[in-house]
Amino acid sequence: MSEQVLLLGQTLGFAANPFDLPLDEAVIHHRRGGVLVGGGKILAVGDRDELKQQHPQTKTVDYGEKLITAGFVDAHVHYPQTGIIASWGKRLIDWLNSYTFPEEMRFHDADYAADIAKLYFNLTRSHGVTTMVSYCTIHPESVDAFFNEAQMRNQRVVAGKTCMDRNAPGGLRDTAQSAYDDSKALIGKWHGLDRLSYAITPRFSPTSTPEQLRALGDLWTEHPECLMQTHLSEQTDEIDWVLGLYPEARDYLDTYEMFGLLGEKGLYGHAIHLQDRERARLKEVGAGLIHCPTSNTFIGSGLFDMGGLMAEGQRVGLATDTGGGSSFSMLRTMAAAYEVAHLRHTSLHAAQLIWLATAGSAAALHMENKIGNLTPGLEADLVVLDLASTPDIAQRTARADDLWEALFPTIMMGDDRAIADVWINGSNQI
């Protein structure tokens, strides 16, 4: 068992979803708090003086006024798009053809995939992201590279081989059978190893034939322990394309549902332009809807209905959508979620934003019993936030009367400079 360490600072955790209950019931905040970690787990959270008295010989790390909370959980990313983030001026389909597909062609090279995986994990760690759910490319080498890098870092991640057998360049197409076979082999190789989990990954309906979607639906039936990730109703022209390819479908969601790709462990990225039937079915099965606000504004997709979907009791996570999303930062993503919600006449509280980036995303991944909160027994993935990381933020925080007024400027203006430290599996060493 690794050495125990007592981290001192402000602490922020959740007893419940702050969308559902008042803040005083949902939030657990210690102004002078501490977190005891050891063996990769959170062992205790509470008042710092009490914890110091109970563990007098334990090594301490004192973060002063900084805020200790759960590490950020990024619920939808494309690590192979690291190098093309912030590419100029395209709608979704043109963006895929102009930027995404040419870059993803390079991931047949295992060395190139390994280099990008290392770069991606370095960049995301600098932004306090401790867990992410990534699409890879069609190449098994891209999955191996991602999981190898995560394994070396003792990091909890989810990933899967992207499957496409039409409407993509020849070098990026597999087949219904090879998608099934490759995915099944990768599940056997990686799923459940250390802190690694596999997600069955059809990119989206337009790039899969009915035969491929059926094969992946069958695979999910055989491996219900796995997550399944895909895209849903991101742009209106995408929806028209989907319905033209699947004229028998009732709506976009039905192109997954008819092939066994709708379920509780499904993660549906974007989910902006949903019909009433789709919303009802997603709620009925308890699926995860993943909000990607910087991507939705950057590519001009639309405004996610956070207020309405949360009021319905939908399961919602938050994500950067690197590299359609324009930042690796979950702070920037929270700020964009706030702005998008405002345009839909919903004002999100700082507590709700932090919850979405931690406990909410963890719950969408069905990992709330492992990560996403400052709770004894969970894995010790933590981020330490400097709430006065720049002069701009510090002058505003100095006027704050409570935690939320101090935290909100960091959400809206913070970047990697606000990340004072990151602990992954109980260690702050890479």
C-alpha cells in the first residue's frame, strides 16, 4: 500500500445533484478542509484540524486557500484530432473531410499514434482532466497507443476503435465483419485491465452501413459490460443526411435503436436537435447525453437544451469534444456551457457546472462509484484549483463573499494556470 498523504486546502464535493436539490443539501464544502489519500483511494475528507489530529504522523501537502475537488471527467473526445484542434471555418461534414479524415489516416502508424497519445495525455493533465472517453481511429494501433499511455500513467480512461464502412476515405473504412472482429479482440485485450474500459464505437450512422450497425449491436449484446459511444443529432444537415440514408427510420435515434445500439450504457454525443420521441426514449433507457459546448459553437451546430433535459431527468455529461471542440480545458468547457445555457434562457450555477464536469460526467459513464467526487472509497483522482491564478481573476476573487463568487471567475476566465496540481490514482507524479 502506498504512503498516505494528507492534502490541505478548501475541499468541494457533492452529496447529491445540485440540479435536483438546494445547494446546502447537495454540496459538501470545507473552508479549512483536508483529503487523506492512500493506496490510490480517498480515505477521508473533512475538517483539516480534525484530520491532522487523527493522523499526526502523516505527510501533509498544504495548498492554502486553493480548492481541492475531483479531477475533471471529459466524457467525449477524439484524441487523434489533437493536432488539428482549432482548424478554421467548416461545418461538420466539410470539417470531417477537410481536417479529420486526413489526420486520422496517419494513425495506422503505431509510432505516430503513440506520439500523439503521449502529447494528448500531457496536454489534458495540464488542464486537470483525469478521465476521458475517447474515440480512436479505425486502426487497432490507435487504440493500443491510447491504452498503453493511459496504463503507464495509472489513469482511468475509456476508448474504442472507431468503426466506419462507408462515406469515408478508403484508408479509413473497415467492414461490418472487421469492425466486429477488431472490436471484439480489443475488448478481450484491454477491457477491465487495470483502470481501462472499452467503448464499442460506431462513429455515427452516416459512416456505417446497416450491416455494420447490426454487427456492433450484436457485439454490445454479447458485451453489455462495455459502454457504447456515438454521435446523435449534432447538426440539422447531418440529420437530413441520416434520414436520407435510413428512410425507414422514425428519427435519427431510431437508426441506432433498430440495430440494438440504444441502451443505458450508451453515450450519445451532442444530442442537440432531438425530437420528442427521441427525448422520451433516451430518458426511458437512462442513456447518457454528452454536452460538447465549445464544439457546438465552434462548428455552428446549435444550442444544447440543458435546462429542459435536466428538468426531464436525463443523464447528462460534459465534454470538450477535442478537436471539434476548441479547447482541451474543462474550465473553458464549463464557461461555454454557461454561455450556451444562457442563450437557452437557463442560468447555470457554479456548483452545477463543476458537478457536470466531475460527478455528472462520472455518472453518465456509470463510474460514480469509482471517480468524480470527493468521497471516501473513491479513487484518488483530484485537481487543485488556484482561485487567484491570474491578476484578472485574483482582483475579482478578492471581492468574493462566498465560495461560489470566488469560484465562478475561475470557471469563466481560468485556463491551465489555474491548475495548481493534479493527482491521478493517489499520485501527483507523472
